[in-house]
Amino acid sequence: VFAQESSSNDPPFRKLIKEFLQLIDKSESMNNEEFVREVDNLVDRACDCFVGVNIVPNFGYRIREGIKCLVIKHWAPDKTPNAMGQKGNTCSTSNACLRQFAKSVPGSLHRSTTGEMSASLKEQVHDAIAFVDMCICQLPKDRPMERYSEIASMLGVTVEDFDLFCQLNITAHAIAHKKRTEQPLPLLVSSAGSAERFVSDEPVETSLVNYCGRCLHGEVLSNRVYLRGHTSASLRLYTSRLVAFYSHLHEFIGVSSESQILLDWTDRSTMSEADIKAYAEVMSQLGAIWAKKYNAIRNKRAADVTEEELEYYFLIYHARGAWARKYN
């Protein structure tokens, strides 16, 4: 359908999408080195389209030999540094959300079965996990998806076209992995926003990908206060998906099929089910109020923030803190 709607008058980025589709179509007849070289060339030119309108591109990790699995995130905030010296890659594990998947989760899984990871083993695991964001450029924290739509218009395309380019990029990773290993590429989505772009939230395996489903966002994994807002059943579900994903790194990581990593992280043995439910409700309510008030204050100059607003901000802050202290 996309090819049928394309024309010679298409803007440059749309022409690149058509080229990418054609490359995927003919990939079976190409060797891995040739295919990766062509993908890199396409992504380089896509980067140039963004740079031409003063937008920082973010296509995630480039395809490389050591990648064994792929984590799909949502978007990188403005001013995120370049990662790994790769053009158009700002998926940096210096970001706490990504670091959970590159270091904290695999380290915890390994520790519970085998012991502490050596420095060299940590490096091998780090190199084996790649990251791609669904949104293919950096975005502001305030109304990011509105800005994403504006950027798409600047390049003469739609957000759906951007999504298609990202999906083609993920497909290219999977094709290269299949050419190297003759196995489907393990995928994990760690953002509800990114999961919406997939047909299903449930795990599924095809000839190209082993989709392990959606897991919690890295920010939630990094904060026990947020984790405790989830039911035990939810935490067991997400744990099973993490176990399925990291089991594909069994040559590096000791992973037990009986792992309860997220339940262990929350240490909810001291909380009753009533406590858990009340905690989730309070955190949800305070979170919504906090976000609304915080954004209202944050978007003002310091001199314009009233004493009432400042007092309310600190009231919410301390209320949240009291709940955190009670269960931490």
C-alpha cells in the first residue's frame, strides 16, 4: 500500500522509507555484510534529513555482530548524549531506564542463581543487548507526541510513516540476526506507548522474531515505590517475560524459570493485600495531582510561582515520601 501511494514528488524521507521497504524485500538474496552496509547507508541518510531541520535523530543501536537480543523503548529526551559513537544513536545506558535492562535486571537474575557477575561478564552482557526507540528522534518531556507530529510534518510525512521506518529498522535487526545465527531475534518492549505499535501485547514467535511481550518501563523497575503499585499477579506476569527474554542470554546469565525477581525487589512480605490496594490507589491519585501541579509550576519562571503553589507542591512531595518511607 505504501509503495502504491508513493510518487516521484515524495519528500526525501518518504523516499527513504520506500527504499527501506525495497531493501527488506530483496534481503534474502543478500549476504549479511552487504545487507548491513545498505541498512547503515539508509539510516545515515535518514539522520541527515533530521539534522537538516535541526532535530536530533535517534534510530538506536546500529546492527553489529555481537547483538543477541533487542529492547524496544519509547523515546529519548532532548539533550541525551550520543551513544557508542554511532551516528543517530542516543540510546545510552547512562540513562537509568536503559541501565535497568542492560545491567540491573540481568545482574539480579544471575546473582540469584550463580552469584555476582565478573567485570568481563558484565561487559559481555552489556554488548549483547541492543536498544531501539520507537520514536526516531529526541523529544521534549513536555507534550512529546505533539512535538513528534510537528517534526513529521516538517519532513513532509506522518507519525505513521515514522513508525513504519522504526519497524523496518527493527525488522532489519531481525534479518541480520537470522542471517548470523539462523534463529529469531528476541524482542522485549518496555514501554506501553511502544507496545501500542505492535499487533499484540502477548508473547509470540515468528521466523524472524521471538517477541517476549511488554514489560514495565525502566523507570518503574528502578523505583520500588512504583513497583509496589502493581498487583502480585502483574509482577509475576512481567517477571515471566523478563525471564523468557534473558534466557536467550543463557551463555552469559544464570536464569531460573522460577525467578520472582520483581516480587523480590518490592519485598512485599510485610504488606497485606489491603495495604497493596490502598497503596496503589493513593499513588495513582497523588501521581495525577503531582503531575498537574508540577507541570503548572515548572512552566513558570521562579519569580512567578506563588507561595500557595509552592506549599501545595511540597505537600504532595511529602505525602508521597511518607508512603515511600512506610513501605521501604
